[in-house]
Amino acid sequence: MAAFERAQAKLQEAGITVVAASTDPLDKAKETVAEHSLTFPVGHGLPLEETAATFGAFYEERRGIFQSTGFVVKPDKTIVVSQFSSGPIGRLVWQDILGLVQFYKTQMK
């Protein structure tokens, strides 16, 4: 999330809006927002197992977490990219999203 925050100006210039959601309770989500000085919306308190099932995320029952799951959503609300990590690597990066959006914009001309 910190990298997305650092890239906010570039992303906003391209018309990209960043949002995040978490299963963390409000106090923990506030800590994360403060720690990384996040300016984009961060949802909190999503029900863990139900959210993992809805998104199709990799759920680790032993640790009570689900792995990072990300989506790129077009303005018409269709998902064009979905990312499902099964461990600590394999997350969306802002550079790839920016490049994808720029590619789509060239295709629309």
C-alpha cells in the first residue's frame, strides 16, 4: 500500500483511483493508514471467511488470514485483472496497473 501511496500523483493523473479493503478492525486499519500516510480510502472490518470466499482468496485457516487479492476495475465496473496471491509475493504493483490503463486508453482511440 505504501508504494501505491507514493505513486498517487501519477495514478491520479492517469485517472486511476486506489481503494483498499481489510479485515482488520478500525483501530488496526487506522494504524496502517497512519504508518504509511495513506490518503486513499481504506475499508475495514470485512468479515474474514466470508470475504475470502466471496473474492476467491487463498484463506489460511491456521493463521486466520487470507492472502493479498487485488482487482483492476474499469469505469463500467467490469474486472479486467484479478490477482490472487498464495503467499508473500505476487501482488499487483502500481507500475503494471498504470501501464495497463495507458494501454487501454490507446486502444479506445
